[in-house]
Amino acid sequence: MDKLRKALSGNDDCDEESGIIPQPDVDFVIMDQTTLSWSTRIKGFAICFIIGILCSFLGSFALFLKKGLTVFAVFYTLGSVTSLASTCFLMGPVNQVKKMFAPTRAIATVLVFFSIAMTLVAALHMKKDGLALLFIIIQSLSMTWYSLSYIPYARDVVKTTVKSCIT
């Protein structure tokens, strides 16, 4: 269980971003003084994650309303942002941002934020339902690709599977 706590809180001695030799981290001095207890972190993560999922489901019900796609886009995006923010409880916000913009997942992170912004612009400002739907699809795919980057070899398995299905 301690190894799981270290991995989720970002206190691993060695992970894919830091290489073989662990880098000294100045933020641990700050984080050690402001961290929450493990049970509080788990509760915060669970609450935020559940709220994010509920927002996404509420958006799905909005598809049956007159302005359904716009409301769906807003609620789905709010759910994605809340679910993404929930992991800050496990790792801490500074460590979360560092991991998000690590070389292995920087492109996926930028694509997630871009698609979130463009979903809201297309739905609220431009009022283009089709474009909003396209960005929702891109948002879902980029969020999935981003999430897979935290599972060892998961993206390689997906690439191999897609290649074998295409050829």
C-alpha cells in the first residue's frame, strides 16, 4: 500500500520522467508542509471524480432538450475538467502539472486543453453544434490518450492493436 501511495502522490524514487537518477525536487519542502492526509486525498479525489462523471451524465440527458448539444458540451467539458482536477488530490497540483507537461505526455496535454477550450468556444460563442460535437469527440480521444500515458506500455498496446486492425 505504501508503494501505491508513493506512486499516486508522485514521490516515486524513479519514474519515466525523471530517468534513472532521481532529480532533487525543491517542491517537496513546500509540499511536505501543506499536504493533506492520505484518507483526505482519497476522499477529495473520489468526490471530484464522481462530480465529474455526474456532470458528464447530466450533459447526456440534456441532449433531449431543445438546446441540448450546447448544454451537453458545457456539462461534458465541466465533467472532464473536474475529473482531471481530481488527480490533483492524489499527486498535488505542482506535481500534477509537472507530470502533465512531461515529454511523454505534453502533446496529449496540450490537445486536451485545446479541445476543451474549442468545445466551449464552438458551443457557447459560435453556436455551431456540429463543430462542438467534433471537439467533444477530439476531447474524449485526447483525454483517453492522456490517461493511457499513466499506464505502463498501454499506449504501445493500443498502437499495436490499431495497426493490426488496419492491416
